[in-house]
Amino acid sequence: MIWEIGDRRFESCNVIYKVDGEYGDLSNMSNAHPLTVNGVIVKSSEALYQVCKYPSHPDWQQDILDAPHAMQCKMKAGKAGRPKEIRTDWLQVNVSIMRWVLRVKLACHPQRMAALLRWSGQAPFVELSRKDAFWGAVEEKEGVLKGENHLGRLLTELRENVRTKFAEGKEAELLKVEPLAIPDFNLLGHPITELAGTGSFGSPKPHREPKPAPAADSQSGK
């Protein structure tokens, strides 16, 4: 599919849509990759992102964490009365928090996440969404997605970071994730501490070889 943002156009993108799709494991809606933060089991990356909205409400955080599926976590975070209590700097820190969440997911599941990222070719990731043009991109006409696609851009950025660390022989550094240097970065009443993943990257490739780099076009210059 094609992704357009402003006057830039990217072809043959790596599309994230259904959780059982080719890149479904990278979706925040996947329940297949639970995380551990401060010793707390978090069922999905979506759940971790949502609880970060309410650092001063550990009871709300627990309610979100108790939801069995990622979509239900999102719905609980948006329950009546809650959105007005979102941390006041949310619009300034939400992208940084999502970047941190993705790093945590990589550290907790290094073999699967690193393989998907490393062998995804050069095309950018794009999250196909029905209506969210901030985190994803919306199909405005057949085969053409438009939106800011912040989640896809963060995954593309993470892919480059992973490849650089592997090229330098420093991939073990990806297993450590520092907490964000922002006020009230708390989980269930306690400051979030450094995460140290205990898994290994292994060496398996995903089920396919990487795509070649997308063809250059006159608008993107890629």
C-alpha cells in the first residue's frame, strides 16, 4: 500500500492492521506479548500506554490492567470521567511514552520483535486505521493511506536503532530500558524503574525475506 503524508509518498509499505497479519505482533492490540514493568505483568503494549495517562490514579491503572484484552484496556482508559484527569502534559509526552512502550516490548520479547524489525526491508511501517490519522493512517482511496502515522514512524525508527546495535555488536544494550525523565512516571503508586530484559535475541528470521527498498518517486525522493 501507499502512504502519503504532506507532499511525501512512500510505496510498498509494511502495513500493520490485523493482529494475525504479517506484522500483527507489532500491533499494540496484540495480546500475545505481555510485558513486565516494576514486576507487574501488563497484558499488552496498549495496556501499558493507557495506564501512563493516569499516574496519579493507581486504582484506575489497576482497573485498566485487569482488562483481559488490549481493546478493553483502551475502553477502560476512556471511561466516563477519566479523560478529564489525564496527566496535564499528555499531548507533550504521549509520543515519547509510546516510544518507551515499544522499547519495553522489544526488551521483553527480543527474539520475535527484533526479527520482525530487522528483516522488514527498507519500506516504512504504517498502521492502517479506520479513523485514527494520528497514530496511524486512514485509507482515503483504494490502496492509498493518509495520516501522521506516529506509531509506524516510531517502529521504523526503532528498526534503525535495532539494526545499528546489531551492526555494532551492542544488541544487548536493547535489553535495558531507562524510565522516561518526566514527572510522575508511576505505575500503581511507584516510580517506574529501569527495565532489564532477560531474554535473548537468538538468530531466527521471520517467515519471509526482507522486501527490497521501494522504488524512488518524484515526490518522496526515497
